Amino acid sequence: MKTTNAWADHTLRYRNVIRPGNNLPVSDHLTSRFGQSIKALTDLFKTDINAGKSRYAEHYGLMGSACKRKSEYLFRMSQFNQDPQDGLMQASLESLKTSGDWYYQGYVKQINHWTAIQYLSITAVIKGTLDKQEDRDVWTVTRILAESDSTEEKDAMTRIWSWGTLAELWLLYLLTLPADLAGHDTDLTSAKEKATLYYDKVAKAKIYFAADVSVKQEEIIFAMESTQKQFERYIHWWPVMMPSPANGLLQEIALDLTTGYQ
């Protein structure tokens, strides 16, 4: 999967130099590679899953991540091809839905905040709401788990990842409220303040843990970049692929949160 991701990144970076007429063949080739990589990952998942029940979240999370990566690549290529008949946009949406299914199973089989927040984000941008009781319950459990991981007695990386989860949770909070509930302005202000607090912690993680010799700086940087990329999806990907009032609101909040950290 890592090799396929590298090919996709290379193709997107140099897409402007692809010769006219080669766009679709290149797209088809990489789409096929994604399919092969995901199948290989699925086969590995099937052989290892029974022996690694303590790693359910990791296994299901990797499958969700692979499908989300494929979805994002297909979306980027659809923007480049600009051909509504090539089916890339619909294929991107289907892959994103599959990603959400994998993340949800990872949460159900081994309660954790990492796969839970991924499920919530995908559900929010596809459906435009998290006001169903089941999703609101997932939101609450995710908050409790992440807040537990954010306490000072936890190791640095556990705390950093929990901050990223909490920042995104509070970004999504308004979508958990009933559409007719009064007081949205107050709720929005409070949620944005909390999201900003945790996003700022992630952004300054290298400073927070500069004296902690037990954690590697490259691990901190990876967590910081992962959080930044996730918030960028609310700005540059999902509201473009699935325009809606909800995604427009998430885009506005995410843009406001990340300004000054790019």
C-alpha cells in the first residue's frame, strides 16, 4: 500500500505534465494498483485477524485508511480530468463509504477513539449530520476515551493523538445537535474554542515535549502532519466533492482553526 500511495502522490504532483490523451490510462492504472493493494491488505487482514484480536482497531483502521486514501486519489483525478462521464467522482464516494464501514467495525470490535473519530468524520460529511442517537453516543464515548488519553500521566504520543481527536470532535459537535435546537450561536462559539484549544496543542506539540527524551521528534511531526491533513480534507476535499450547508460550515470552521498554522 505504501508503494501505491507513493505512486499516487507522484502522479498528482506531476499531473500537469501528463500528455494529453494519457490521463485516463494513467488514472486506470493507478486505480487498478489501489485495487490490488487493498486486496493484498484484505488477504493479510483475513489471515491475521483471528490471531490478533487485541489489534482489531489497528487492522480495521488500516483497511479504512487504505479505502480513504483511494477515495481521495480518485477525487483528485476527477478534478484533473474534469469528465463527468468517467465515474471517478462516484467511485471516490463509494470508496469513502467503504472506508467509513471499516472504521466503524474497528470501533465496534475494539472501542477506541482513533477509528471512532474517523467514522464520525466520514459520516458527517456524507450525511451532513450526526444527530442520530447512535452517532451522538459514538461522539460521547469518543470524547470520554480521548479525554482519558489526554491526561498528564499518559505518554506524549498518546496525548498528542488524543488532542487531534478532541480537536476534530469539537469541530463536528454542532452536527450532533437537533436541527431545530435554539442556541446554535452559543454552541458554535463554545465548540470552536475547544477545537482551537486542542488543535493548538497539536500544532505546538514539538515545543510541549521538546525536553522529553522518551519520544522521537519524527513521531511528533507525523502526528502533527496527520492532524493537519485531516483538517485540510474539510477545506479542500469534502466540501468540493459533496457541497452542502453542513460541509460548508465545517469548511468555514476548519479554515478558521488552521489559519496561521500552515
